[in-house]
Amino acid sequence: MNNKLANPKVLGYAAIFITGWMFSMYNAGWFMKQLPESDLVTGLILGGVVVAVVGILSFIRGETFEMTLFLGLGTFFFVISLANMQSSSLMSEAPMTANAAWLNIVWAAFFFYLWLGVMKKDLFINLFMLGLWLTFLALAIGGWIMAMFLIYIAGYLGLITALLAGWLSAREILMSEESGQSTETAEA
């Protein structure tokens, strides 16, 4: 009997991949306005709740970096989804504001120090964290100087970062399967 628990990072990175992709398509200019339905399902539930639960599971497993990353991103997606839904229910376009830029710079600082903390980890985690930092930095600067081209750049950086999260999820599955097969072979 195998008492091994599943790796929650698989689900966490997959949820970041899907949610990050959905939000980044809007920032990249693929859609003219944010869709409240996608914010509800993708942002609140998948990006907010599911990612936060993965953060709690990472805490239980003693994975400090993953706990901080997943709880932080879960909080971000939950808050930004509520804000987008609120602005769309008021029938107002959510313009770039200095307040949003300050919110993005705070998240950029958060991801920057997380990136510094994982410098000794592997290349893909470094690239993923660098992508998060640069995405939020571009969003903040674009909001401050009202430069849509920086928002578009942030959107494409976010798409690349989302792809990296998808790769990290797939890699965690492959690593879990390989370690499970070697355990089964040793038992036989």
C-alpha cells in the first residue's frame, strides 16, 4: 500500500498557467475589455481559491517558497478578480490609474524578493519568478505613465510566464511519475 500524498504543486502551477493566460490575454490586447464571467470562474475560483489551497497544502508539506508563492498569487488573483467584477458591474471601464500602478509595484516587489530567494533553484523556477516580476513591473510603470505599449508588453510577458507555469506543472507530474515508478520497481 502506498501512503504517498499527491504533489499539490502540480495543481498550483496548472491553475497559475490557466489564470495567468486568461488575464494576460486581456493585457496583451487580445480582448477589448475584461470579461466578468472569466474573472469569476478563472480568477476567483481557480486563481484565487484553488491556488490558495495549494499554498496551504504546501505549508503542511513544509515547502516555504511554494507556500508563499501560492498564497500570494491566490490573494492577488482573488483581489484583482473582485476589483474587475466590481468595476464591470458599475458599467465603467477600468482605466489605468495610479492606484492600480501602486498595487502592481507592491506585487512586483513581492515577486522580486521571492525571485531573489530562489536564485539557487533551477532555471525554470528562476525564469518563472523573473517573468512574474517583470510583468508586474511593466504593469506598474505602464500605469504610472499611462503607456499602453507597456501594458501590452506586460501582457506578453505574462503569457510567457503562464507558459512557464504550465511547464513547471507538467514537470512536477513527470517527476512524480518517475519517483512513483522507481518506488514500484523497488517494491517488486
